[in-house]
Amino acid sequence: MTTAPPLPAPTSSPELRDHRPGDALKAMSLVAGGVLFAVGNALHPLTHDETAPEASTWVLSHLTFAVGALFIAAGLGVLARRFRGSRTALAGLGVTWVGMVLMPVSSVAEAYVRPLLGHEGYHAFEEATVGFGIVTAIAALLGPVLVAAVALRRRLLPPVVSTALACMTVGALLVPVLPAEGYGFIPGSVLFGLGMAAAGWLSRTP
């Protein structure tokens, strides 16, 4: 009678390294994105008429806040830990992510297509892509308000930071009653960017 050879002892598998970005990197992405978003909007002309594309900062401003929007999208995940107890805030972060990812498309079009088509030609272009514009605008304006509302109610961020997150939306709502579109939207967008940068800075560590 033969005996079966002994089975080899199980070996522990080597520990798998986690190559995903850490919270510190996401936080700094949010900081950089917020600053770039604020700077880019600060460089944007306050008026949005046919002469606006002639401004020396026209292309630079759109490209700067477009890159900032992508950095914000890349870093928003770091805020999920802070807001994990609120489905409303988590939904707001997701909606904001969509808006930030889509925004560079319209920004690049504004930077390069608008000067080529002219004011009337670009207006027709916007009408042809109205669906995309509506989705981008709703996501970029609604998401931050949801996050800001929860942050204020639950005191998850300093009040000034929470309020800043909603300023881009407030600025957009004030456009119809202001002399120029940029008088409300541009300062609001700058404050939104600074609010995102501050939220990222406060989220560098758990």
C-alpha cells in the first residue's frame, strides 16, 4: 500500500500594491484645480459680446479654467469621505464631476471655434448643440449647490467655504438682473474655484 505524497504547504501570496492615487494626491488635485478654475475665470472678460474674443486673455482664460475643471473632477473623490453620511451630498459630488468633465469641451469651443465663426455663427453652433450645453450647465450648477447645502447644514466645512461652493450658481441666477453676464457669473465662478481649493486643502488628511 502506497501513501500519497504530502501536499506542499500553502504559500502566502505577495501583498498587492495599491497603485490608486491616495487622498493626499486627490486633495492637492482639488486644490490645484480650484486655483486654476478661479484664475481662468478671473482672466475672462466681463462681457460676452461680439468683441469679447478679441481680448488678449480670451484663449488663456478658457484653457486655464478648462484644465482646472479637469483637476477638480480628478480630486472630488477626496470629499466623498467627508460627505459619506449624506446621499444628497454624494449625489451632488457625482453631478459636479459630470459638469467638470464636460465643461472643457465647451471651453475649448469658446476659445477656438467662437473667434472663427463670429458672434452670430457661434450662436447658431450653440443652438445645434443645445442638449450638450444644458446637461453641462445643469450638472455644473446643481451639483455644487447640493454639496454646499449639506456642508452648511451639517457643518462639514467652514461656512465661508461651503458658501463659496454655491457662488457660481448664485452668480448664474443673477445674470438676468445685472448689466452684463459676467458681473455675476465671473465673480461667482472665481469664488467657487477658491471654495473647491479650500475644501481640498482641508481634506489633505483624514
